[in-house]
Amino acid sequence: MTFSFGKTFSACVLAATLSVLASSQVLAQSASVFGTWLTEKGDARINVTKCGAGICGKIAWLRDPIDAQTGKPQVDDKNPNPSLASRPLIGVNLFNNMRATGTDSWAGSIYNADDGQYYASKVTLQGPLALHVEGCVGALCGGETWTRVP
């Protein structure tokens, strides 16, 4: 039996290289804003996707999808536009004109289904598992941190 150090060494280097490339691919994907996020209160999941030159954030799931008063799916009943007030909340895009302002940050406006209003907004990725979402009215701002859904 002959042992070839060159072939074995080359195979090990190739395996190690492929392993590093695969793990960096996973890290790159997990540090992306794209994916599904659970709101801080845990009452909704938002699916963030590429949307033209920016990002969209659509409601994908509600903890309470059925309105207790009507027995029907929750609708956007706080929306001041009568033609939108009867649309189902699941599928509503919360982000409007959300454009990149840096490597891991975006700015635009966010729709608040609790009052049917849009607010100036910033979204910042804080590592692979946290997304900080902030809305502002003038100088008064409030925010919450969403967590990635596996």
C-alpha cells in the first residue's frame, strides 16, 4: 500500500475550503434582513422581502387571526380609506418606500394597523436574529425589536 501525502493533503484542503465557503454562505444568509420576523409582543409575523429598490414587510401571520366580534378574519378596519378598511390584515405591507441608508439600515415609512396611519420609520438589522423597527411622529419616536423566526 502506498500513501500519497499530496493527494490526501489536497483532498483535506478542498474539504476545508468547501466547509468554510458553506459556513460563510450560511452566515451571510442569516445576517440578511430577508426572512420572517416576530414582533416584540409576539402578535404578528412579518415577512421581509426585496421590493423594487427597497424592502417590503408584509404581515404573514397573526396570533389572533380571527376577530372575536365578527368571527371573521381580522381586517384593516382602522384604515381611513374606506376601500382598504375591509381588506384582510394578513398580506398588508407595513413598509412604504423603505430604502437602504447603510449596510444594515433602511428608512421610509411604516404603516400602523392599530391606528391606520403611516409614520416615518427606520429599520436596522442588529445581527442575524434581531431587527429594530422604529416609527416617529416629528421628534417623538418609539420602537421595538423583532426576532427572526427560524
